Amino acid sequence: NSDAPPEEDSTGEEDSTGDADAAAIRFGDYELCEEIARGGMGVIYRARHRKLKRTVALKMIRPERLVRAADRRRFKNETQIIARLDHPNIIPILHVDELDGVHFFTMRMIQGRDLDVRRTEYLNDVRRAAQLVRAVAAAIHHAHQHGVLHRDLKPSNVLVDESGVPFVVDF
């Protein structure tokens, strides 16, 4: 199954972090703690960077999406462009890499739910809804100013954190 996470590390090395999830699977410098989302391009995990002791969102790209060399070049170029976006309502890409043929990138981990799930919270609060739309529009405008188009902007690609701050994801 191409969606399965990599096998556990069998080197027998002990983890010096001390507080790793018991079920975490080792993937390079990361421990994959749990799957948090799945889409057409790949699978996103809550992961812990072992050396930095930081929790991130790690997106593994489905291998069939990067079959041709041109696909891999496009992925690399697009992630580098998106990583340069610096806006408070766009989740930054922290790291792009490939490990044993699996292409992945990491992003800041946001605790929240997508707007598709949270939209009823905005139905009776026009001011709050307008603030959310304004923040998302500002993020998209920033991306446009840097030559980046979001080709799939929809409520499920807007993550709203526990404080109500929206973040545009999945460029």
C-alpha cells in the first residue's frame, strides 16, 4: 500500500527525547505520531522532529503523484516558492526533502479544525465572519503578489486555530 507510513526503524537506537509517543514510527529525523489528514496529493502526519524536539505537520506526497522527473521538479519548485511566502495567515513550509524515494515537507503545526467543519460558528456572527474572510483574502493577495495561485481554495483548505485565526493551506 503506497499510503502506508514507512516501517519502524530497526536500528535499535534509543530515543533520547524521553517523551516520544509510544506508537510513533521513525522517519528520518522525525517520529510520525498520528495521521491527521489525507488528500489527493498525500498524507499529513503530526510528527516530532527528534533533534529540535518540535512538533510539526509532515506531508508525504503519494509516490504516484511524482512519477516523472518533471513532476518531481515541479514539486520542488512549488514548495520552494511557497516556503518564501511570509504572511501570518499562511502556514509556513519549514523543510522539504526526500527520504528513500518518499518526497515530503514539513509545516508549522496548527491546533485547529478546517473551516468546513467550523463554518456554523460564523453563521450568526457577521463581524467575525467578515474578519475571517478579510484575513483569508489578505493571505491570498499576498500569495498573488508573489506569483503564487491557490488552485483549490475552499473551506476545507482554511484551517482555523483554537483562537479563531485562519490559515490558508494546501497551495
